[in-house]
Amino acid sequence: MTEQPDDRILRLRPHHICCIPFLSFDGANLDKKFFQVLTKVKQELTSELDLAVTAVEGVDDICKACPSRIGDRCESTLIKEEMVRRLDAFLLKELGRSYGDTLEVAQWQSVISEKWPYRLCRMCRWRAYCGVQVT
């Protein structure tokens, strides 16, 4: 991977790396700033193939804009921080990766395509918004 300025490295939770590229959302029920960040990150994860992305534990570049974030915790009515951390750890294990791993988007895409769909997909609360159908 080539060196990039620090501000060109996305810091994302594993479920954001794995799932955001496949989600479709119109933003109707989302906070405007949060929707803008989601849209930008989705675009980056699908088209900026040389952009570096680091898998982080805890609040990431998307979470920072989320109205459900309280301090360093996800306090969404749908899911709490402890569950998010378990999901993230599970996904990293499935991908054979670790927190702190930095790959270019194209490399993440390759790793993800080998493992998609994940075992978690059948239980996902956001399946209705996912572009990949899981049976």
C-alpha cells in the first residue's frame, strides 16, 4: 500500500467496512449530517479503490456524525455498544483480519468478496436495505 496523508485514511468499524457498500438508504428517516457522511463513505468504499481504510474498535468516522452516539458509545434504540463490538469482532474473525489492519478499498473488497454473505447476514436487522439477498 502506498503512503497517504493521515486525513485520507478512513477509520471504520468492521461492520461499516463490510456492510455500507451493500446498503441502500434514502435518508428519509436519518439525520441530515449523518446521511451525508453515510453517503460519502459508501461512495468512497465503492469507487476510491486506492483509499486506505483502517479497521477500528469503537467510534469511527461514521459514528462521529451519528445522533445515536453518546461519547464513545453507540446508544441506538436498535443496538447498543456491547452488541456492536461483538458483531465487529465476529466479522473481523470471519475475514481473518484484526483491529488496526489498514488495507486499500480494493483489498478490503477482495477479502469481503471471499466471505460474503456472512453468517450474521441471516440475522441482520438491516437486511431489507441490503443489496445482497441471503437465503
